[in-house]
Amino acid sequence: MKRFTFKGKNIQYRLLGNSDSPCLVFLHGYLENLSMWDKFHYLSEKYCLLLIDLPGHGSSDTIYQKHSMPLQAHIVQQILQYEHINNATIIGHSMGGYIALAMANFYPEYCKEIVLFHSHPYADNSAKLRQREVALSVVQKDKDRYCRLLIPNLFFHQKEHRLEILSLIQNALNMTKEGIEAAIRGMIARKDYTNFVQSTTIPISFIVGKHDSLIPDFDKMELQFPDNKFYLLQEAGHMSHIEDWNNCKIALEKILY
């Protein structure tokens, strides 16, 4: 594990593979950490992999009361600069996808391609904003209960993945209340990237689970972004790398290769 210092706080990350190879940056989602990408380590045979514990997650410190998407994109850019990596394919799961889009917006020279992995470019609507405000209130009162209730709903096949769900819950329980709150506030504040996705010259691909309740209507997205590649995984909710690994792997390889 390597460490980058930002504003006096520690950001933990890993570099795998040959540093001279094309770089893939992996950005995990909300309540996750860089270990979610363990199955993807095989890609280090062809690529240099940069895996980051985002602020307040995993072994990285909480920096501010709000971790905005541009802030986290800036941290990713600073790590790339520190490691002398000029550009990369950015793969973001859920919240990590929001950060990937902020990277493409603010640091396009660093972005060869973006992969939105169970993610989307939309800002929260009024109903989702209310849900996040409720989540803030619940976390402040009982963080552990919040984590135990949220994680199972990310899965389509909950019974088949009880052990993985328990492991993810434990990872979330290890986070501080402040880290969770900072992430929620950052997601509340994020901007809409619909027009950006439609106009940017940076290639953007989508990998989506058919049963993912956190992703807006798939057919609508395909119509709205006709120039982008979409891969729909039939047996997955929000966590295809666990629920439908073979098809998840195939979809990503089609994008990369």
C-alpha cells in the first residue's frame, strides 16, 4: 500500500503491474474500498492498475465535512501527477463513476476513456435528495444500523451472496460517521453531467445491471446517449463483479480491448 498526503491527510492507494503499461484507474463506490477490485488484478498483466481508497473510505482519512466530486477528482489527478502517469482509463463504480465524470470535466488531458460501472451522469432528483437527507439523519443517530440496512439492497441475488454481503457490511462498519456523512454531502452537491456526456470527445461506456434499483431507466439512458456503448448484465443488481462476474469481465474486456 502506498500513501499520498493531501491537506495533511493520508490517502492510501495501490499500484499494480508495469508502470510503463497503459494505466487503468479504479474508483470504488460509496461505503466501499479498493478491495472491491481484487478480482480485476489479473489486468495487471497488461496494464498498470491504480486503485485508490477514496477519502473517508478504507484506509484513507476523512478530509472535510463534504467530499465533493471535484475535490475527489482533484485528489485522483494529484496522485496521477505524483506517479508521473499522464493519462488513464478511469473506471468508476457508482459514486466512483461520478468522480470519473468530474475527472473528465476538470482534467480531460488525464482521461483516455471513462467506464461508468453501475453509475450514471444524472444529478439527484428531488426524491433522491430527500433520501440522502434522511440518510444523513440516520447515520448521525445510528451509523451501524444504516450500513446493515443499505448494503443488502445493492444485490439482486441476496441469498446466494450472504457471505459477500456480510463482508461489505463489515467494511462499511469500519468507516467513521464523519467519512460517511462527507460522502453523502458530496453526492448531494454533485452536478448533472448529461450535456457533458453528450458533447465530450472522451469515450464513455456504461456497464449496467438489469436489476440495479439505483440506476435510472436503462432504455432511457440508451436513447439519451446513442453514441455511447452500453452493456446490460442480466443477472446483476448494483454489484455485477460479485453477482455476475463472468459477464462483467467480458463487458469490461470488450471496452478495454
